[in-house]
Amino acid sequence: MTVSRVLRHSGDVSEKTRAKVLEAAKRLGYVPNRIAGGLASQRVNLVGVIIPSLSNMVFPEVLAGINEVLEDTPLQPVFGLSRYDPPHEEKVLFEMLSWRPSGLIVTGLEHSEASRAMLRAAGIPVVEILDLDGEPIDSVVGISHRRAGAEMARAIAGAGYRRIGFLGTKMPMDHRARKRFEGFTGALARAGLEIVDQEFYSGGSGLEKGREMTRALLDRHPDLDFLYFSNDMIAAGGLLYCLERGFDVPGKLGLAGFNGIELLSGLPLRPATMDIQRREIGRRAAQIIADCVEKGLPGKGERVALTPRIDPGHTLRADLARCGQAVRDQV
Amino acid sequence: MTVSRVLRHSGDVSEKTRAKVLEAAKRLGYVPNRIAGGLASQRVNLVGVIIPSLSNMVFPEVLAGINEVLEDTPLQPVFGLSRYDPPHEEKVLFEMLSWRPSGLIVTGLEHSEASRAMLRAAGIPVVEILDLDGEPIDSVVGISHRRAGAEMARAIAGAGYRRIGFLGTKMPMDHRARKRFEGFTGALARAGLEIVDQEFYSGGSGLEKGREMTRALLDRHPDLDFLYFSNDMIAAGGLLYCLERGFDVPGKLGLAGFNGIELLSGLPLRPATMDIQRREIGRRAAQIIADCVEKGLPGKGERVALTPRIDPGHTLRADLARCGQAVRDQV
DNA sequence: CTGAAAGCGCTAACAT
DNA sequence: ATGTTAGCGCTTTCAG
């Protein structure tokens, strides 16, 4: 009846009745039932967001970006965690879809076949985020991790470093880390270089892990002149270890991480890193969904390629990078 | 009809029909519509979780605990962010309630009057988490921040420190930080001590913030012998600053933070801290909801008081703490 | 064991 | 500007 109209601020209602209804609603503590509403109107203003984990520092920022734009719309984000595990992602996705959301934002381009089928069949806008290297289902916004890895390799090689070690996650689970690694080694190869040694770990990334891995690697190869970490947290741990042990950073030993997390700027010395604009990725993805919902499109197949920037930190400072080994030795 | 029965694994269905239905469902890519289901059954297996923010490292761990126990139940968590802002919390809460969740977990005991009214009227189990100092609406699981602050004060005073500085968030927003501060200063007063000076900040906590504040405070009072930070992240920043500047930590200058975050264990030296068992808090809260839902209770008014433990780090090591100033001077 | 019927609390379309 | 009516896709209850 009329009540519904005023509560939804739609249609023509006289000022008087509107006031009366609002008053009654407040007095009774009325909370509308969106379940019924959604069923009747065949749409719910929910946007499902599936990310691998929250313990990463990366994803909360993406969520912040998503929130930021959805707040100016009637849409509401709902989160689910895939744990870097396709079968689990499938389950979460199924749950989400059973709520008939207006749109979906999922991490990465790798999904189980069933997940891809569901996504395609859902008839709603789907945005895959954070990665560009692969076949998107509908829209995609992110960076090319292969290229990111390659660029870092070129910067490092260009700065004159030659004996490079790699430290990162065991990669079966994390496709983006794997692509970065591939891009990295590929570009090194083209520069006639090869990783001297590597060290892998699994589990959450913490400073401590970074320390341990760095120690292990440097114990095996004290002559390394560069350490490339697959994320900033372990890079920070590695840096602290190196400083403690008196390694000459960045003079004789360069460090680089990945992600551009804020933590780095608090360290005594900043490893190089690469900012992937997590917040912007969230914003753009949400914007695509919002556009589609507004226009009633079931997706728009947009591709937003963001460009990660190398942050040289104190390791790849431009003046050093330009001149290579010779200059570095003078420092 | 029968289909509904097999999909819900309930009631008596012959093996043959069950198989037939399942096959058809899979073939058609059928995803049940929980909106209709929820409306019909008048219940939804959603648990609303409202936390202030994700950028804090504290809350993701609580969420992990919640997830952990809800995974063994049919319940599903749904997150909302209150941004430390009661009016916004009210809005988020209203949204959540409009989905008629089976239970609610909210952070803290301070809510707007309207929020409290909604919570009470919802007729579902409500668990307030992370704080104990105040009047709960229904159940509560957390620690007493007043006591936590007081205990840290006693430990610091007991270890012989006398010229104590405080560094923390501007507290209008964060009630738990405020209570800690009150407990801290109260206990110091009882020991005949007083904070020499303090430094406040607002905005996200990062290493950098910790550095800046520490510098400001130590510039004003180079003779401080202890710095109590309102969280571990700024404590870590402070530590790095002190080490860089060659302050004799922990010999002449002790440091303590709060939260027991993993980051600390990667630092060259660990400030004292207090572990509040965030994950356990999440687990217990979720368990209460799950119990109530299973038994059909609209709440059980349970009170779970967890005891935070002081982690002395390298600053309040027991051997030093016992003997006070004299011993510290020998170190 | 399976089918039929009656809603759940709303919205949308159509009267008035 | 307001009231009326017919579902939305399920679950629940009650009959076969």
C-alpha cells in the first residue's frame, strides 16, 4: 500500500501522509523486510565480493575502494573468502549467487570450471580483479603481474645487480605471485641473467618469515647482490635482518618487494617495491558494477588495465639505477 | 514439492527420486533462491558482524575466529563496517536487520540509543565483543580494557620505570583505547606516579606515525624512561626510531604496546605488549550465536571474560621486572 | 513417500 | 494521491 511508497521515497505521496507513516514507522521501530522486498521486486542491492583472505593487507584496501564508491549508491557489498582454494571459492560463490546479488567482484582469473559456468550463467555483471593475464568472464580490472615481474627484473638488471635471489610464497595457490615470478625470470633471461637461488614458504607472510628466509638464502649464498621478495612484508623482514647483520644495504645488497604497502615507509630504509593501486582497483571495479546496475546491463565486458609504478625506495634510486654497478660501488 | 525436500536433505525421499532431482538440478545449473526460502521459512542463516574497520589488523583476526566456528554450522557471516562512528553503525545495523539475520555480533558496548533499541527489539542473539566495561545488551565476550591498562601500568611501575610517556589515538572515537588509558593512569596514580607527557594522533596507525610521535615526545622529554603506546603498530614505529637514534632500549628506555600482533616478533627487539586473544574472542562469540540458533533461544545473556596476558617482550622481562631499577641499570 | 495448497511480507501494476 | 490485487519462489502443513 501507500506505506511501501513512502518508505521507498518513490511515487507520489502527500506530505501529510508521508509524515504520518514515517512517524508511525519510527515509533514502532519498524525495520523493512528486504527478504520479502527482494522477492517481490526480483532484485536485491547486494554486490558480492570474493577475495582470497583478509590477512594480507592487500585485500582490505581493495575493499575500502569498493566501499568508497558503493556508498554513493544503493548497493551494498557482501564479502566472502575463497582462501586461495578453488573448490572453496566455488562453495562461497554458490552461496552468494543464492542471494541473487546485483553484481559480483571476484579475485583473479583462475576459477573452477563450475565457478566459471555459474558466473556466466548468473546474468549479472561480474568483475574479476587484480589480474589481467588470462581470459576474463566479463569485465576485468587489474594489472599484468607478468609485466610487473618483468619490469622489476629490468629495473634491477638495469641498476647493475647481477647475483639475484628470489624469496616468495609457494605458488601453486597464488597465481598472481606465480605470474610475477614467471615475468621476472623471463625478463632476467632476456638480459642474460638467471636467479642464483630461491627460497619458498607457505602460510601467512610476516616479518619473521622474511627474516628466516633471508637468513637461509644468504647463508647459502653470501655473495648475492639482490633479493627480490614476492611481497613487501617479507621484504621488510628481510631488510631488518640484513641491517641487523650489518649487510651493506643498499650499497652491496639491494632489496625489492611488491605491493607498495604503507608499512615500508616506516622502515629505516625502504626496499624498492611496486604499487599496484589496490584502492583504485576496488574503486574501478565497483564503478563498473554500479554503472551496469544503473543501466540495467548484465555486464559490459570492460577491461581496465592499470599500470603499476616502480617505487625505487632507497634501493633502486634513479641516480643509481641509471649508472649501474660502477656508481653503486662508490656509494 | 518434493524437490525442495531433497535439496534441503530433509524428510523422507526415496533414493530414486532424490537422485533424479539432484541430477536435474546439476544439469540445469540450478541455484536455489534463498530470498524466497528465507521469506517462506522466516529464517535466514546469516550472522551479521559489525566491526569498526578492516585497516587495523585486529579485526581480521576476530573475523577469522568467527569464520572458524561458523564453518561447522549452516550459519554464514556477513560483515559491516561502523567506522568508529555511531550514526554510521546505526545505518549499517539497520541494513543488516532488514535481512533478518539469525544473530548479530557487534564491536564494543557503546552504541547510539536507537541502535541499542534495534538490537534489543530484534529478538535474536546479540554478542558484543572486545570489551567488558559497560552494560551489555545480551551476551558479551572480551576483556576489560580498564584492567588491561591498569595491569600494564603496574608491570611498568613494578619494573622500576618512573618517567612514563603515553602515545595513542585521539580517543573520542575509540572507547577501548580510552578505557585502557583511564585504567593505565588510574593505576599509575595509585602507585604515586603520573604520566609525564602524552602525544595523540588520529587516522590509521602505521609505523611512520609511531616514529613521528616518538620523536616529538622524546624531543620534548629526552629523560623519559618508558613509552606506553596504545597499539603495537605505533609501538613498532617508535622502537625503530629509538634504535636508529641509539636510545638504549630496553636498558634506559622501555616500550610497551597493545594487541600482541604478530609483526612484533619480527622486530630486532620486542616491546612489551598484551595479547587480547582476538581469534578466541571471535570463536567464543560465534559459538554463542551458534548455540542460541541451534536451541532456538533469542539470546542467552552470557558473559565471557577473557584474561589478557602481558607479553614482556624484551622490555619487561620477568628477571628485570622483579628487581626494578637497580637491575635495569646493570644491564 | 509424494503432491497440493496456503502463505511468508513485500512490490508492481492497475484501479479508484 | 491512495487503495487493491496478484504474485515473487520457496517452505510448511496437511492430504493422499
